[in-house]
Amino acid sequence: MTTEWYLDFVDTSHRPSSDELVALFRVEPAPGISMPEAVGRVASESSIGTWTKLTTMTPEKRRLMAKAFSIKKPWVKIAYPAELFEAGNMPQVLSSIAGNIFGMKAIKNLRLEDVSFPPALVESFPGPQFGISGIRKIFGVERPLTVSVPKPKVGMTSEEHAQAGYEAWSGGLDILKDDENLSSQTFNQFERRARLSFKMRDKAEKETGEKKSYLINVTAETKEMLRRARLVKSLGGEYVMVDILTTGWAAVQTLREECEQLGLAIHAHRAFHAAFTRNPKHGMSMRVVAKIARLQGVDQLHVGTVVGKLESPKEEVLALKEVLTSDKINGTAGTLPQDWRGIKQVFPVSSGGLHPGLVPQVIKLLGRDILIQIGGGIWGHPDGGRAGARALRQAIEATLDGIPLSEYAETHQELRRALETWGYIRPK
Ligand code: CAP
Ligand code: MG
């Protein structure tokens, strides 16, 4: 008599009901383990089972068993009864469908590729407060918004940081941004940086007549993040920036609630994602991270560049844009359907190794409803950050007017100097 019951979690006759959560996995069994045995383990361990039959099991509890209903090696779809999940509790959802299963000995590799969240679960999360239309209202322009991180990414004093902001805002930058690992170090404390930078922001706004803003990084212990968000509000800020993966989903949920009260938009940095999204055979896809971030209610999220320094394949970047901006996703052979139930869109951010010479390719790929973040490609400009910001605006103007950069550079020296420095290189 076998003590195992994994195969009870495999039912290819099952058709998921509309209220079930469906997960798409890439499953590679360990040597000597069949696909159904591997798949049964994934469905079991991520729902109610364990390695052996249980004397405590009753027929009534079987209703909570996940069912692997589609197996097309290596792709597997598993349906999970809605009752398994607590509404509004993203950590619990992930502890189920992205928990123990990655460590099972019977599985050589496992990747959570996509998740179709059912309507009741989607509606239990806030979604973005502003969305693309709300952010657009802040700035009142239809072109791509320009963002820059003062570089070196950490090391400036608060005074130097604020001055760098003033330079870039004066050169035409819309939004200054902290780097992902800048928080409140001794040489650049959060409160001092905030006070000085927002003062410079106001000065640059007055002098340029353009709306300017600042993505100040509040990443910290949760209660401290809320304190920092309230300070930003008191200084007239429009945003907070948060490293969503190193702070964790529970902290993001709490920050999102606070930002609803404060009326602050959230810029989501995804530092740490490549620790588990980059391996195509094992981990969790950036697609799933983007879906969770939209449900949690960030207003802006990094999606990659294709042409910059960080791994971001074209099909992935385009898929992320669809996840963040679609009303409904129909699903394909390799993706699941998703009804967003009317929650707002998330503004895609293209960043990482960009410079003015790459702007036309980014806009061609992602369109104008994006934010373009350029750090080194502004602060490495031979004539400084103000000229670098100007060169970025000029590259966007030329692209939107359909003028080749080389031609536009003949009458725009900041762009010319940027092209002389980097040309059209794709940094690695
Ligand atoms: C870019 C950046 C961003 C990356 C994050 C950096 O600076 O500030 O954090 O874009 O990657 O620290 O590398 P540069 P992603 O413009 O100087 O490259 O956007 O893929 O999440
Ligand atoms: Mg950075």
C-alpha cells in the first residue's frame, strides 16, 4: 500500500472555474521522477498536501486540493480553489503558490511563469492610486517623462544631491530620483536631503515654468517608511520611491495604504528581482512580479530597456508593458488570461544603461507613454548634468518630430556632445 497521494492532485479532466486562481509553471522533474509525480508534488505542496497520506484527512477537506489540469511538458497549469487564499493578503498567496515547492527534491527546476488572479482576489487589492492618467495630470505633458538619478549612485552629501537636482531640473528634467541603495546614510540623511531637494525643486519650477518632481527613496523599516512618506507630503512632494522586493510585499501594502491617505504616488524600484527572475528554468518571472505590483497599487514600475546594460529581452519588456497597461489580457499558449477589473494602469519606466543616443530605440519599442530614466547618461555628459538633461530632452524632441538625432544635433549642441561621447553604444 503506497503512503503517497501526490497523484490525487493531478486531474487533466478538471476545468478551472472562474473563481479559481490558475498558475502556470515550468516544471523539470528530478532524474527518475515522472512528470505526473513531479506535478502532483507541486500541486500538493502548494495547496494542502505533504509527502505522505494523513489520518486527519477528510473527504470534505479534499475540496481545497489544487488540481494540475494541463500538462504539456515542461508547461503545467494548476488550478487553486479560491478558499485557499486570504483576500488582500499577498504574502499568503505567495507562500502558497511560490513557497516550499521551489525546494522539493523531486523537482530539478521550477519556475512560476504566470498567474491568473480571479476577480474576487483582484478586487481585494487597491491597485494604483494615480495610474498613467493621474501621473500625466501632475505634469501636463504628453511626451515621455524624463527621470534622472544623480550619480555616483551613493556618496553625495545632501547639499550636493540637491544641487545636482537643481542642475538637472534646470536643464529640463521632469523628475529627480534617488538610487535604489540611497536611503539615509550618515553623509546624506533622508530629512536633510528631502528639505534641501524640495527647496531646489521649487526654485527650478519657478525659473523654468515647468512642473518638477522628485522620487525620494523611503525604503526602510515599515514604520520609518511611513514617517518618511509623511515628511515628503509636508514638503509638497508628489511621490515616494520604494524598493518593493527588498522591503517586501507586506511593507508595500502598508505604504500603499498610507499613500492613499497622503495622496502620494508610488514609484516602484525592482532591485533584487534578477536574483530569481533571470534564470529561465527556476524562480519566478518578472511578469508575475509586475502583476503583483499592479495589484498592490504602485503607480510606476521599471520594465527594462532591451538596449541598456541590464538583461531585459524584447519580448519580456513588451509583455511587462502589456501587464501594466492592459485592461484585459486574453492569454496565449505561454501566458494566462487576466481581467484587471478596472484597476488603473501602471506607468512603465525604462532605465538602465541609457543615454540620449538610445532614446529613439526605447520610444520605438515602448511608445511615448513611458518614463525614461537616465543616470550615467546624464551625469557622464562632458558638460555636466544640466547639459545632460538638456540632451535628453533634445533626443526626445527629435524622436517625436521624426528627426534623426544626428541631424537635430547639428543645431543642438548638448545632444551633439552626448553623441560625440557615447554615439549609439549599447552599454553592458
Ligand atoms: C540605472 C539605475 C537603475 C537601473 C535598475 C542603476 O542607472 O539607477 O537602478 O535601471 O534596473 O542603478 O543602475 P543608469 P531596472 O541610468 O546609470 O544605468 O530599471 O532594470 O530595474
Ligand atoms: Mg539605480
